[in-house]
Amino acid sequence: MEEEEQLRPFMFLMSYMLLKRRRDLNNANIQRRNEIQRRIRHRQYFFQRQRRMLMMMIAGGIRSNVRIRTRPWTTTTNTDWWERVVMTEFQPSDWLDKFRMSRETFFYLCDKLRPRLARQDTSFRLALPVEKRVAVALWRLASNIEYRTISTLFGVGKSTVCRCVRDMCHAIVALLSSIYLRSPSEQELEDSAQLFLSNWGFPHCVAAIATLHTAIITPSNNASDYANPAGWLSVLSQVAVSGRGQFWDVCASFPGGTDPVDIFQNSSLWATTAEGGLSPALPPIFMGKPLRYVLLGEACYPLQSWLMKAYPEEKGRRTSHTALTEPQRLFNRRLTRALRVSEEALLRLRARWQCLSKRNDCGLDVVPTMILACCLLHNVCESHGDTFKAEWQVEVAAAESPQPSHKQLPSTSIDQSHAEEVRHLFCDYLLRAE
């Protein structure tokens, strides 16, 4: 027993020495393994760095048509759908459904936008063709689907989709405004007045003014300013629509809570029309008197000699309005009927370009340009006679929020004193023509 007691400390010491030795060996192995992995990573880093430098040197020295494509530019390589299906197999109905325009109008648009959208190939990537850039942007404007979905469909990066939409909208505004959004000629004014009379029964009128609310995401600043009368957030636009249902003037980018009369008075349309810009130099004769052409507006606008709006009607017993005469009621009916030209134009606009009918998730720096670009595209399609499908309207009517109605503007100092006389002339004309 005494010998065992004497040997026990020795055995503990030996056990401790053996365990320490094993731990030291394990630590040494781990350190050696980590050092090997570190050297491998370091070697890979330098190898990649040398490879990049070599590629840059090669790219700088190449003067041939050989193009080197690196991995970052080929994250999505499936372009078979665009190159084979769209460009070779799409039928006329497919072009209308997906791009909201005919094939002929599509390539006409590409040719017009080519000076702004064409990009040069580089040694590291091939530039997207203008046709593909336009198709990506039109798909977004027509469907309002997510960038990720369009990215997968066209075989491009999500950031590329965003850039295509932004670039095309700016290009449309820069290159097509002078062609499709300009002051009308005297012949166009006369044609528009004839269309208002033959289609809507209202004489001596060349355009109707209306408002458009486009739903947006909550902005980072001053969100309350964008709440419209219906309670949802929007950007407010003012448009002037001709008798052909095309836009003559578009004023976008105002918060949804802005009063329409404030937009109108500060717009170029007000200055142009007040100075006689929407009428021939020699005013045409109406009811035996020379009278400039007029515009039609909703009740939220002021009465001017060149802007007609409906007579205020009785809404209840406590109203201060007097009862309307028969000529005044007839005037209101014809004016309300004629204002449908702007309602139908805006409905066709939102149905064709559904980024305006659904909530637009783009930034506020892009939305106004997008609205203006869509109005220009509407004029392009209408001018080229592209087919408009009725089911687009049905789809939009079921999905979008109703457009807010603005309160009636009472008679104020903004109204012109002799504007009432002009409105009486129209009442007399309509009563005689009845």
C-alpha cells in the first residue's frame, strides 16, 4: 500500500506530461494547417491580381474585333428568348400584348431613340442593342412588373433593367417632345374644333384639360403633401387633350395634394392660351363675333373667356346657387359629354402603360419623366394607328384605384368678368342647334 501511495504522484505526473504533449502536437498541426491555407489564399489572391493585370494589358493592346467577356458581365447568359422568340417568332398580336405597339412602330421608335441609346462595345463586354434596351423598358412601362422578373426574361442584370427604363424615358422626352408634344398648327386647331363638334356636340373648342393621379410609394420627405383628396399618395399631372384624343400639353411632377388651379396658373399652358397661342392670329367667327377657340375644364378650374366650365348646380336646399335655366342645363350636359375625350384619353393611357395605373415604385426623380414619356408614347401609338385592345381597359378598371375628384372652385377674382358673356354665347348656340 505504501508503494502504491508513493507511485501515485509519479503516475499523475506522467499522465499530465503525456496529455500536454498530445495537446502541443495538436496545436502544432492546427497552426501548420492554418499557415498552409493562408499561403494558398495569398497565392490565389496574387494569381487573380496578375490575371486581371494581364487581361488589362491584353485589352489595351488588342486592336481587332475580338471581344473578351469576363464573368461579372455574364451573370445571366440566357438571351435565347429575346433573340429567337421575340425577334423571329412574335406575331402582330404578341407585339401589341407585350409592347403595346406594332412591330413597325417599335422599330420606328428604336430608330428615333438610337442617337441617345446606342452604346459602344468595349473589350470587356458587348453593349446591349438599342432594340433590346427599348424592349426591356417598354415591357416595364406596359406591365409594371418587378425588375427581377424582366431581368430573368431578357437575360440581363436587374440594374441594367433599371438603367434601360431611366435612359429610354429621358431619351423619349429629349428626342420626341418637339415632334409629338408641341403647339398645334392652325390646321390642327381647326381639325380639333371640328372633331369636338362632330363627336361630342360642343362647338368652337380645341382641347379639354384634365388631371391624372399616379400612385407612388411613400416618399422620404414631406409625405403628407402627396396625399390626394382620396387619401392615397400620388403625383399629380395636368394634361390638355385634343379632339383626336392626343396630348397637346403635359405638366407633371406635382404632389398629389396640390390644388389643380395652382398648377394651371403656373403652367406654360395658361400663359400660352391667355396670350392666344391656341387660336389663329385672326380669331374665327362664332355667333357673328370674332372669338378665340376655347378649352374645356372641370369645375375645379377658373372661368375664363378661353376656358369654359359648367354652371354650378344645386346640391341641396342650403346652397346659394340659383336654379339653372334650360339653356344652362343644356350647356352643362354638352360640356360634360365633351370632357369625356380627356377621360377616355387618360383611360387609354393608363391601360396601355400600366406603370401609371398601378402603384409606381420608382423614385420621385424618375416618376415625372416616366409620366411624360408615357404620354409621348401614347401620342406615337395613336398617330401611327396602332390597335388598342378593349381588354386592356377592363384589366385596368378592375385593378386601379379610382381617380380622386377635386372640389368645385367657387367664383373668385380669378374669373374673368367678360367670361360669363362668352358662356352665354355658347348657351345660345346650343339652344338654337337643339
